[in-house]
Amino acid sequence: MQKINKVLIVGTGIGGGALACALADRGIEVHAIDNKPCISAAGTGICLLGNTLRALDSIGLKSDCLERGAPFHMFREFDSTGSSIMACPIGDNCGIKRPELSHVLESHATRRGAILSKNISIESVRDDGRAVLVRFTDGSEAEYDLLVAADGAFSRLRDQFFGQEFRPRFAKQSVWRFNARRPASLDGFHIFRAANGTAVGVLPTSAESCYLFHMENSQEHLRYPDDELDGLLIERLRSYDAPLIRDALEQIKSPADVLFRPFDITLVPAPWHRNRIVLLGDAAHAPTPQLTSGGGMAVEDAVVLAQVLSDHPVDEALNMYSQRRFDRVKRIFDASYQLSVYEQNPLENREKSAKLLMESYQFIAQPC
Ligand SMILES: Cc1cc2nc3c(=O)[nH]c(=O)nc-3n(C[C@H](O)[C@H](O)[C@H](O)COP(=O)(O)OP(=O)(O)OC[C@H]3O[C@@H](n4cnc5c(N)ncnc54)[C@H](O)[C@@H]3O)c2cc1C
């Protein structure tokens, strides 16, 4: 049986990092590269849902995430003044700062024997169907049994080997995000809804920190001047009187404290491989973030890919990987996009959104 011994992972984000851990754990030689220099201190947080925690647990990473993050089990909804509308217990979830999650993934991968190289990328790739010969930007060359493109939504490897038609398209929505100190009242995922249908979400990311987000609809792919982001966000949240939001806004000291990002989405049809090059995470499927699941799907991809590669001959394993992943990922991708479409007319679609959210979270909770 032809098995994989040596793998190159391009991209050490959530998907690439999780795969490096999972493959190294199974005794496969792993080289993972990233074109960024090191773990970024910037960025906000991410929500690890129950299914993501389960996938992380299966590769021995859950307890470190819980320790470095903020486990929570409560969802609360408020109006823009901070008056409670509803509260409900939810399953196991964990908010965590993105750099903390990267630290967990990369430290485990290294400890398990994976080689991580930063500040380096790929100059050329030759895939002869049995092996992949790679020339790196530092001039070195190496041969691998498999190349995993975990290089994100704007994957250059996907462009090269799958075609330009899978380039992300704008979902007519963008997000504002910023970090703040965690108030004592924040016991889970809180949403503040204004009368005009807009909302501010708040997620704890550690015992001391949280992050806030606010969506903005637009027909065009928006870009704002970097040095105006703080003022533009404060202006947009002017009508929110809830003390938690006012206190958080007061902590913004400079435009660099605020992140603005349009949602660019893509879904590549199965199969997710061409010869010995395979897509993983956002490179294969980048959804809108309404179901807080893009990172979770990337971790599940990593768990499934590592499992099939160690149990089956490589060609069979690669087919099994897309077969096991595609329908689940598509359902979550479609529901996430539908929720963002509903948010174009939030007041009109409120009940439909709530129903789809509930059904989708039940689906996501099922085993992958
Ligand atoms: C606003 C927002 C909120 C979100 N919230 C959540 C959430 O709460 N929960 C959740 O599960 N998901 C969430 N997501 C989705 C999640 O962030 C992504 O799905 C996840 O980061 C995808 O991981 P990835 O490893 O596939 O890609 P990425 O995290 O994008 O990593 C790709 C890596 O590849 C590297 N790279 C790129 N090009 C090259 C190259 N040419 N050579 C070498 N390296 C390269 C990059 O530097 C990067 O490190 C959210 C997304 C957004 C936009």
C-alpha cells in the first residue's frame, strides 16, 4: 500500500497548524512553512464551538486551548441600552485570542517533531503525480509525497492548480472588530441589538479580555483609510448606550486598535486534490463568519485528512477526504451565506435568521 511519509504544508494558520500536529502525531514527517515572519501579536479573537473543541481534543489540543482561552456556556441578547432580551445556556464553547491559538498549534506541532519555517514561501512546484518537487523562495529545493495548500482564502496554490474561478467573491458585508478588557458581566457570547436591526457582538477571549464586532452591509467591496478606522467605528456605534459597549469604545486609543475587513468567500467543489496537491481550510472553503465555523471546519479537515492518510493508500485517502468533508462544509457555507443575506434586511428576516441559526448549530454539533 502506497502511503505518505513526508508532507509539506503551506500555511501555518489554524488549518495548517492543526494538520502539522495531527500528522506529526502519526509519525509522518512534516515541514510546514508560512510567508509571515512569526505569530502575529495583532488580531482579535475566535470562537471555538463544541465541534471544534471535539476535533481539537482528538489531536490533544483542547485542554491547552481551554487554559489559554475563555470557556463559556451562555448566550445572552440585549437591546442597545443593555436591557436583557433573552438568555439561554449553550454547550461547550471557548473564546480565545488568535495569537494564543496559534501558539498552542505551533508549540504542539514543534514538540511532536514537525519542522516549522517562517518568512518563506514557494517559488515553484512540480507535481509528477507521485511526488511534488518544491523550490522555495530561499533557493532550497525538496521533494515531498504530498503538498497541502493551507494558505488561506486567497490561496496562490489554488489559483495555480485549480484555476482562477475559485477566487473569493465579496459577500456584500464587512466587519469591524476591536479588543477590550473583559467586564465582570460578560459570562458568555453577548449580542446587543439596536432598533434599526444592526448589532454588536461580544466574545470573551480570556479571563481578562474580550473582543467586540459589528457588521456593515454594502454593495461595494469597502476600504477605509487606516488612520480613520477608530473614528469611523465610534461614529457607527454612537446609538449604542449599553455600558459594556461605551466602556469598550473608550478603550480605543488609536486607529490601529480597530480592524476592518470585508468578507470574501469561496467554496471549491470536490475533489479538493489534483494529483499530489490538496486544499485544506479556507483555501478550499472560506465562509462568511455568521456561524463562527471557518476555523472549526479547517481543524476538522486536518483531523480527517490525517486519519485517512495514515489508514489508506494515498489516492484512495485523498478521495475519501473530500467525500467525507464536502457535504458538511457546503451546508455550513450555504447557511452562513444565507444568514449574511438575511442580515441585509435584518428586521424583516429576524425570525428566519433565528430559525436557520438554531438548525445550523444543531447540525454543526453532529460528529464530522
Ligand atoms: C471576522 C471573522 C471572524 C471569524 N470568526 C470565526 C470564529 O469565531 N470561529 C471560527 O471557527 N472561524 C472564524 N472565522 C474563520 C476563520 O478565521 C478562518 O476560517 C480560519 O482562519 C481559516 O484557517 P486557515 O488555516 O485555512 O487559513 P488562515 O488562517 O488564513 O491561514 C493561512 C496561512 O497561510 C499563510 N500563507 C498565505 N499565503 C502563503 C504563501 N504564499 N506561502 C506561505 N504561506 C502563506 C498565511 O500567512 C497564513 O498564516 C472568522 C473569520 C472572519 C473573517
